[in-house]
Amino acid sequence: MARPVELLLLRNVENLGIVGDIVKVRAGFARNYLLPHALAEHPTEAKIESLKVIRAKAVAELAAQHKLRSETIAKLTGVNIKLTRSCNDQGVLYGSITQRDIADALVAADFAVDMRAVRLAAPFRRIGSYTCTIQFEKDLKADITIDVTADRALELIEAQRQADMAAEASISASEAEDREEMAAKPRRAKPKS
């Protein structure tokens, strides 16, 4: 098994580190991604010194970003977003509500939320009310409510469907009574030949 390689990051790499960090990564990741894309190089004292100013700037940017995300999470707590979509008579959507749809709705409502921050186990495929988690970091998350409504009045369609089913049930019940009456009448015996 290959030993981890120690590299100095030249740029911020998500889920790995920021400029100036010395990280240990697998040899293949270093060889195939970090080194060819000039994201990292082998550490030297001179290079570490030259990145101190850039690292300080990156740390300040991360602190500002963390503060902004904390404020956004505080505002998001208890937020209710309403999305209107086309659906069939049973309330099944002609498509689905995905992370992108929720992120776009939040951005339209003046929340700075990236699509990657929206956590969905599966897309919403029916009309209804759902809970969705917005998570920037482990400690920065909030639950919001998503109300998915139909673009037309499903209540009227559902009421008509219920009325039709009740009418069919009454017709079926009267047909069943007629059959019972016919079964209850004595039948004339056929003469034996």
C-alpha cells in the first residue's frame, strides 16, 4: 500500500484545507489531481514563508464567510417556502422538486444559499408539506418547511372524484340488492323429461 504524500496547498481545496496548509493525501490523489492542477506542491521552507500573507487573507475570508453563513442560518430557522408546480389529479408532480429548485427559491427570497447546502434524501414528487435541512457546515444547519402546491384547484377535482366514486358505489349497491332479490325468489323447478 502506498504511503501518504505530504503536500503544501497553493490554493483552497474544499474538504481538504486552505492555502498554506500542509496536508497528507494519497499518492494517486496528489499525482492525478493536486499536482497537475497546480493546487499543491512539495513543501519547502521558502514556499511556506511566501504563502503566509495569502494564508492570512484566506483565513480572514473564511471567517467572514462563516459569519455570513451563521447569520443566514439564524434567519432561515422556521422559514416556510411555497413552491407551485403542475401535477396530475392524484397530486403526483410532473417532475420533481430538487435541491436546485429549493436553492433557487431561497435565493429569490433573499437568502444566500448554495445548492450544495440543501440536503435532500430524495426529491419531492407529490403535493404536500415537507421538511428540508439547509447545512453549510457541521454546526451550521437549519430546518425549513417546503409547501408544494398544485397550480390548479385539486380540491375541486378531488371532490368531483369522490362524488363519482360515491355514485358508482350506490349503483353497485343497488345492483347487489337486485341480485340478492333475484337469488331469494324461488325458482321454478324444471320438469324432468
